Amino acid sequence: MDLIGLVIGLAGGGAGIWVLQNVILKNKRTQIIKEAELEGENIKKDKILQAKEKFLKLKEEHENTIKDKERRLQSTEDKARAREKTLSQKIEETSRKEQQLEKNQAELEAKVQAFELKHQELDKIQEKRVAELSKISGMSVEDAKNSLMEALKDEARTSAMTHIKEIMEEAKLNANREAKKIVIQSIQRVATEQAVENAVSVFNIDSDEVKGRIIGREGRNIRALEAATGVEIIVDDTPEAIILSCFDPVRREIARLALHQLVSDGRIHPARIEEVVAKTRKQLEEEIAETGRRTCMDLGIHGLHPELTRMVGRMKYRSSYGQNLLQHSREVANLCAIMAAELGLNVKLAKRAGLLHDIGKVPDEEPELPHAILGMKLAEKYGEKPDVCNAIGAHHDEVEMTTLISPIVQVCDAVSGARPGARREIVEAYIKRIKELESLALSYDGVSSAYAIQAGRELRVLVESEKVTDAKADELSFTISQRIQTEMTYPGQVKVTVIREKRSVNYAK
């Protein structure tokens, strides 16, 4: 019994467990179904929202497309209306032009008919005049026609010459105006310095004791210095200064540098002086060559012969009326470049000619030639182009100008030399020399007037044609030039021009 009860109890317990598990499973199923239904509802809602958003987006895109098409259609309609309006205006304008053309054509036909009538009348009048001329003069009809034609030709030629003269005068006025404008612009664009060169240099010393050492025993040191340098050394009472006097700036500079080295070294005796002067001369030659190269580089001038480059460097130690020659040449080169650019000419050639125009003033040997001619020969010798050579030789009118660069160099040289502060000369001596030139020319019989121009470089003598013949004028020019050469002191050369002209004057009343 106990076993049966145990079995029955176990069976009942298993049935209870089974029932309990079924209940739990059923609850889980119910929960899973609810969760699935809830998730389905959420998915359904999301899908509905996505569908609505897509629908709204498609609707908006459709509306935008429709609006865009409407705008395009409106724009096309506006363009069509504008074209239609323009076309209507053109049609109206064409109609007006056609009417005006028809009117003009009618007027032209009327004028042509009137012209033909007048031409016929003129032909009749001309035939009548020819017949009358033939009758009066006894000429044939053909001769009368030729006479009349010649008269008409002469009249037409006179009228044409009048018009040509007016046009030429107007062209000259315009050319002068443009030339002045270019010259003024060139002057304004070049910054320049005042002249400061002279014929002496001052060598400063620390104390007057050095003067005795420079003079040396019985003056042998100073004599050796003067013999080696060719410079006059003036030792006077001027405190702490020695004056070096010489017309040649290169020799003056050699003396100054040599003195500086001797005083600094302290050894001053004739042998040492000769050694230092020789060394200084060599150093100065190297400096001159370097100055020439640097000047060419600054101006952008290439391919210059080394000897010409050295001459350009020597210009640094040469002056004319107090104007430093290198500064003057650089100024002329820049002015030439500006003018050549304004006139559309070769700027490089003009600048080259401007730099080299005064190389005839700095040769190692100075022959009896004007510096312009000498400079031209030097340029030809060292392979410069014919345009540059002609500009150098013609800048003082010694040779004929054959290129357009030549007058530019002449003008720029005059501009650089004539500006205020460019050159320095004692006014009294200048006026005295000019008056002496004019007085010398006026002392000859037959001379009516004389004028010294170009700062005394040219003397123009006007003679009376009744008293002086052409042959006598040639002789007078030679005689005056010889007297100037032998009796007067003058810089450079003086050109003597004797002018003889015969004038016949009558008055129509």
C-alpha cells in the first residue's frame, strides 16, 4: 500500500509539474505574440510614415518641376515678345530708310539732271570762248583749247601749292610742340647733381709736423713726388692741409692716394715715393677699369670693347666747366634712352651713343682733333656700329647726321650741359671772353655784326655783300680763326662761320 501511495504521489507530482510547465509556456507564448504584434504595429507605423514622407517629397519635386517649366515658358514668352518688338522696330526703321533712300535717289537724279544741263551750258560757253579766242588771237581751235587748259592747270597748281604750304606749316607747329613736350618730359624724369669739380685737391694731415717729412731734407721728397706724379704740391701756412694742383684729375688723384699711403706708412724717401706712386698708378688703372664696367652694368650696356670701357672709367676723373664727365655721360645716356623710347627708336643704341659721345675727351694721347671727331674714330676703331659712330661725331655738327639717333644725342648733350647747376664758370671771365671774340671779328672791314654763340664755341660773322666777296669771306674766316688760335685762350675749339648774303628788296604799292 505504501508503494502504491508512493507511486500515486509521484504521478500526481509529475502531473502538477507538467501542468505548471504548460501554464508557463502558454504565458510565454502569449507574451511573445503580444511583443510581435506590438513590433508589427511599430513597423507598420514606420512604413506608413516613410510612405507619407516619400509621397510628400515626390509631390514637392513634382511641384518644383512644374514651377520650373512655368518659369521657362514665361521666359520664352518674354523673349519672344521682345524679339517681336525689336523686329517691329527694325521693320519700321527699314521702312523709314527706304522712304529716305527713295527721296534721296529722287533728289540725286534731279541734281544729276541739273548738273548735265550745267555741263552742257559750260561746254557751249567754253566752245564760244575758244571760238572767240581763236578769232581774236588768230589761233586755231586746238591751240586755243591748249592755252585754256594750261591756264586752268596753272590756277589749279597755285591753289594746290597754297594748301600744301598751309599743311606743312601746321605739321611743323605740331612737330615742334611734340618735340618740346618730349624734351621737357625727359628733363623732368632725370634727377641730377650740381657741379663740384675743380682744379685742386686738398690733402688733410693730422699735424703740421708731417709737412716737414713730406718736404724732406732740402726738399728732395717733395721734388720726387712732383716728378713722379706731375702734380704741383703746395705746402703753405694752411693749417693741417696740403694743396695738390693739376689740371689732370687722374694725376691729382694718384698724388693724393700716394701721399695718403706714404703718410700712413711713415717711410717717406725718394725710392719709396717712386715705388708707392707706381703701385698707386696701377691700382687706379684697375679702379678706372672697374668703374667703366660698373657703369656699363648699371646702364645695361653690354659687349663694349675693354678699351672703350676703360675710357668710360677715365671719365670719372675728367671734368668740363666743373661738370664731371662721367656723371654728364650717364645723364646723357639716360636722357637718350627716354627720348628714343618716346620716339619709338632703338633704346639700347641711343643709350650706348649717349654714354660714348664724349670719349674723345679722355684718350691717352690727345691729337689736334675736335673731341667729337676723335671719339668717332675711336668708336670705329673698336667696332661700334655706324649709327653710334655717327651720333658721336655729329653731336657738335663736325660731321653730317645720317641717323635719327644723332640729333637725339646732340639735344640730350645740350640739355645736360645747359641746365642750371650743371656747369660752373666764372661769369666775369666768361663775359670777357665772349666780348673779346666779338670784338676781334668786328675789327675787320666789311663786318656788319658778329655773334658768339654756344657758350663761345661758335663765332658767327655777318659781312656786307658789297664790301666782301665770296673769296674774301673764305679768307676772312681763316684769318679770324688763326687770330683766335694765336691771341686768345679758350676751352675746346671755336667754330668761325662767315655769312655773306645779298638781299634785293622792293615794295609793291
